[in-house]
Amino acid sequence: MNDDQAIIQEVRNGDYDAFERLVEKYQGRIYRHIRKMVKDASEVQDLLQETFLNVYKGLSSFQGDSSFSTWLFKVASNTALMYLRRKRPEVLQYDDEIKTVERLEITPASPEFVSTPLEILLSREGRIKIEEAIDQLPLTYRTVIILRDVEGFSLEEVADIVDSSVPAVKSRLHRGRHFIRENLSSYYADRTGPKKSGSLI
């Protein structure tokens, strides 16, 4: 964070090359984040550029109340949401998605998933299956899962990025993780076969 603040000060002093260092540092993470929100891959690069343009224009108003990375992901999220509202409003039925999902009863994860050996969970194929399961989540749940479980932001930071409360973020994380577990249970049951002792993770 201190490094970011030093670079930001250089940008404010008129050093555009310093802003390029911020772009190079974060563009990979921001690209992946936008790609998870926007399914149309052909639009992601334009949205990435738009995000950093918005960041550059708004950098003078960044007060440092949160980390730069938190603010940057918030700008990226808002940029992607604005695009979705313009182009695909049908994917932004947040309230309907939440009500539909939250009406369903949350049940414990299946024994097959709980007993999956760690080496399978961490395998390349396992990661791909987890990515596919995340992609099937409604946007509201998918976003908080990515921010918390993939990018590693705190609950408070996630709440700030998505303009929500910490309890709401906790609820969406819990339900999103549950549906991922349910989605993956049959896959891991097929991979692991009969349950073996000592295989709990």
C-alpha cells in the first residue's frame, strides 16, 4: 500500500510513467476480475482500458481511506456493471437472483465432497471444475466469491467494493460457497470412488 501511495503521489505530480507502473502491477488481476463479471470476452479489453482511464481521471479524488487496490477493484466493478446495465440488463436482476437462491434451504456439504483428497482439489482439473462452478453462480454471488476467495480481500473490503454491508457479504459468500460445493459433489464423488479412511481435508 505504501508503494502504491508513493506512485500515486508521483502521478499527481505529473509523472504519467508512474501511472503506467500501476497499470502494469494490477492489469492482470483487474482483467481476470472483469472477465468473471462480463462473459463476452471481446468486451473485456475495452472495459479494462476504460477502468484505468476512470482511475486516472479520478486519482486526484482518491483520499486513501481504503487501500488503492480496494478502490481500484471498486472502479473496475462499477465499470463492468455500467456496461452490463447498458448491454445486458437481464443479467443484473440482483434482487430476483438473491430471493430465488435464498429461498432454498442450505444443507451441509455432501460427505463425498468433504472427504475429497487435497491433491485432487488442487489439481489442474480440480481448479478448472471450481472455476466452472463459480461461473455458474449469479453475478452477485460470483463477484463476492472472486473478491474474497480468489483475490483475498477482507470482508470489509469486499463490502466496500460492492457497496454492501458486511452481513450481506457474509450471507452471499456462505450461499455461494454452498452452491459451489453442491455443484462439485458429484464430480469429486466420481473421482474419489469409495470413501477411504484418512482422506479428510
